[in-house]
Amino acid sequence: MFDLDPQLLIILVLFGFLAAFIDSVVGGGGLIGLPALLFAGLNPAAAVATNKLAGTMGSLTSVITFYRSGKLDLSAVKKLFPLVFVGSMFGAWAVHLIDPAVMKPLMLIMLFVVLIYTLLKKDWGSTSTYKKLTTKRFVSFMLIIFLIGAYDGFLGPGTGSFFIFAFLMIGFDFLRAATSARFLNFGSNIAALLVFASLGQINYAYGLPMGIAQVFGAIVGTRFAIKKGSGYVRGLFIVVTIALLAKNTYDYFFS
């Protein structure tokens, strides 16, 4: 870390902060963090693994900040944590068996559906309408959460959007959906991180300074979301989902 070129260190810190500011609320920080690590000279596999280290540090910070503010209700989501943890490890392991590229068309369709549904339902998520789920709906919801966790370990882009969308579908408002999604996203991040670490793919010299910057970015981002409320989270959610859809569509058809 101490041998890094000062200009490169500044880039990693700035991009890490910006990535965490966005990622701490609605996910999508990889849109900023990954290009910075690729610019730093890492190969794609190492960049993804290193970004997961930095992102995990940021997501843990946002979870702690949301919890201390009283906006994160652990009693409602803690039972789901093992599902996303196991799902993410399963997804990361499945990368060795299946080419992640096969999932990209489905991911693009899902992002498009999420975006259109959110735009059409303008008052959706402004207030909480959550009621206790029936056994059938709860089992279905648990399966969806497991699959999103597996998707994060397998491919990743849009995970935050998919988690938030799942919570909105059961009646959470945008802020509560975002805080719950961050908690589960931390679970999928840490599981994938353990897999990447065991494979020796993480560049700690780049990941740690970016991760430290993400700690501060996450604090600022979560406090800003808490202050601005569900309307701000909805707006950021739409912007990030559009950016994810645009980038991944371009990559799929033109890269």
C-alpha cells in the first residue's frame, strides 16, 4: 500500500468514496469502482475480487450506520442473512462450472422490468404497506432472496436493485427497502469475498486504500439518505438502475 504511486492512490480513494456513496444506499458502486481498478492495471478477475474487498468494507459501514440510526430493523431481515450468504457462495462456486455470460440476457431483462415497473408506479414505496406474509408468500420470498444472493456471487451487476425491488414488492417503503437490502448485500459480499480470498485473487495493496475510502463514503451516503428520506432513495434507485441497464446493454452488444 505504501509503495503506491500518489496519483494512483488519489484515484483509488476518490473513486472508492464515490462508489460507496452510491453503493451504500442502492448498490451499483461497481460502476465506479471496477473501472478505477481496471485503470490501475488489474486484470478483470482481480479487479472484481479487489472491488469486492472494498465494497464489503463499505457495505459493513453502511449497515452499521443505518442500524445506529434506527432505520435498519434487523428483526425483519436477520433470518434472511444465511440464505444470501450460502446463495452467494454457491454462485461464486458455480462460476467454475458455468460461463456467467449465459446469465447476462436474463439480467438485462430483469433490470428493464425493475426500471419500467418503478417508473410506472410513481407513488410506489413512498410509504410502507408491509403486512405479515402468509407462509406461502414467505417461502416464495425466501427463495427469491436466495436466488438474488446466488446471482451476486455468480455475476453481480444489479444485485442492490434486485434486493430493493424484492422488498418493495412485499410493501416496504424505499428507505426501509434500501436499508434491508444493504444488510443482505453485505451478506452476499462477504461470502463472495471469502471465495475470492481463498483463490488468491485479491490485490490488497489496491483494495485496502479503496476500502478505507469506501468506509467514509458509506458514512456520508447513508447519512444523506437518512436525512433526505424515501424520495431521494427512489430517485437514486432509478438513476443507478438506468446506468446499470445502459452499461451492461452496451457491454453485451458491443464489447
